[in-house]
Amino acid sequence: MKFSQRIQNVQPSMTMSVTDLARRLKAQGEDVIGFGAGEPDFHTPENIKQAGIEAIRSNQTYYTGVSGTDELRDAIVAKFKNENGLDYERGQIVVSCGAKQSFYNLAQVLWEEGDEVLIPAPYWVSYPDIVALAGAQPVIVPTTAENEFKASPEQLQAAVTPKTRALVFSSPCNPSGAAYTRKELEGLAEFVLRNNLLAVSDEIYEHLVYDGFKHVGLAEIGPEIKKQTAVINGVSKGYAMTGWRIGYLAAEKEIAAQVSKLQGQLTSGACTISQVASVEALTGPQEAVRKMRDEFLVRRNEMVQRLNAMDGVSCYNPVGSFYTFPDVSGAYGKKFEGKTIDGSLAFTEFLLKQAKVAVVPGVAFGADRHVRISFATSMDNIKRGMDRMAEAISSLAD
């Protein structure tokens, strides 16, 4: 069978691969502790589940409009107004089968061969491949823990060429957990406007922030940058609704219309039942979100403290998401079973074999000195996993 060059250029998602591998090993009886999951380990809140059940019972099981139900789009408009101080109209919102599809749709309608898209690293694993699937060239702008994994306007400006069309970033960030302050976003807004770019602001983790950090989205900086920003969000992370598959895009009407046109030829509208449940998520009680966030904070504190106590490991304290992104390069150059650990992929393989701990290699996110470790798991798993990881690292030979 001959496959397209397009699909041959796509890399499998390492985050999904690690999660699937841990699941298979567990099914085979292996005592694997999986830290690869990109989803909350909590159940969907009861009021949201009941809304989905009622949708089925009341026969809300038919197609919706391609861009989403009026009720859900209105709830999203209200969410932006109440939580972010942003005014959108229904026609600027497109609901999709997850935030990943929202970004894919956007890439397909905006970029093509010859275009360049700036992506600070570490980045969410799918950004570069989705940009490449549109025919454009992802241009990676590296950051480090020393600058809290945030790209400066000066760094970004140095990467701009006449072909540059957009800047794509997440705040809070998957995988680093870093988030931009209002002042930093003001600098990014000025950069975007000066270069007449589109900014894609992925805010899927906005409700999961800690230590008093206040999430601010790029579009909140002012009316000019709002017009040149496409916001991507969804209910998956904050409401423990990953399997419900609801994400959404907010952008200028001309962009939303093109995205809706494309989606009409792909998935049509998102799942009707999930959209009903998402209305309840956005408009109903928010206490469950706060409880999840508080528990994540306790787990984060435990994990960061344990990681920083390990020999040769240093870990930035994330202000958002449910990931840590420790630098494990202190183990590089050391040997395990005669094999030299020469990067994050080898380190990940070593950790799985030696400690039965599954993490995601940083190379998947454009940062090979690091690994991503999710604290969206029980405190018992965190403590046992950190014990195993520390013991495994201390066993390495120079």
C-alpha cells in the first residue's frame, strides 16, 4: 500500500503512546505507575453527568448545527464575558470534537505551503505536526527553565521572516506548566501587532492555576490584539470531561465562518449529548473545579519537592496545568545495563525498565533535557513513583 507523503511526515503522539504502553503493561500484570496521562483522574462532576443522561432521555440525540448548538455557543459567549471580560457574538464561536480539532481546523483554513508559524518550545506535542499537515513550516523558538519556559518578544522577533504568519502558544502550558503574566502578554501583543500576525492562544488549562496566579488570556490585553487572536479552549481539563470531546474556538467572524465550513466536511457538529453536558459545565456550579484544583496543588507540591531532592534532577515549579517538566539531563552520559543514557527517550526507556515508571520524553515537546510527569494521579501513586524514580537514578553508573 502506498501512503501519502503527508501522513508519512506525521509523528505518532508520544503522550498517547506512553499512556497506551503503560495501560498494556498493567493489563499484562506489570506493576507500572503511569505518569503519562494528559487528563484528570477525577470523574466528571455529577451534575454534568446528569445533564448528559437527561439529554439522552429527552431524545436530544440528533445532529446539531455544524458550529454547535445555540445554547452551548451562548454559554461560551457568557463564559468569555463573565470570566475573561471579552465580548464575542455567537457567530464567532465554533464548537468542535475537542480542542485538538479546533486547532486542526484553524490550521487548515489559515496556512499553506510557504507559510511559517512560530511555536515556542516546549510545546504541546501536536502543534508542529498539525502545522505541517497544513503544508506550513513550524519554526521552533526554544525556551529554558531559567526564563520559566516563556518566549520573549525579542526571541520571537529574531525568528520572524517575511513568511511568518502566526504565533501559537499555550498558557498555562502543556508540558511545562508555565503561564504568562499580563505584563508579559502585553509584550507578546505588541510583537504580534507590530508584525501583523495571528496569535493562537491555547487556554485549555486556564482553570488549573496555583499560588494565587491569575490567568489572563492574550485577547484580554486590548481590542486590537483581540481581533488578531484566535482563542482555543474546551471543557476537557477543567471539568474532567476528556472523553466527552468538546473544544471550542473564538475568533473573528471571517475566521469562524471558514472553520465552520471545513468542519462541515469533516465531523459536522460535535456530539449532541456532550454539548448539552457542556452547557451545564459552563453554567452550573463550579465548586467541583475548585476542589480538583486544590487537590492538584497538594499533589504538585509533593511531586516538585520530591523531584528537586533527586540527584541530578531540577524541577521548575509549575503555576498551572497538572504537569511537572523536570530537567533530568544530570542522568545523561550515565549507563544502564551497558547502554548510555543519551537523551530523554533513553531516560524514559530506562525508567520504565528499571523502575516500572512511565513518563513522557521531553523530546516530544521540543526539549530533550526534560521529561513530562503528570500529577493527575493519586498521591499514593506519586509517592511510590517518586520513590522508584529516585532509587533508579541513584543506581546509574558513571
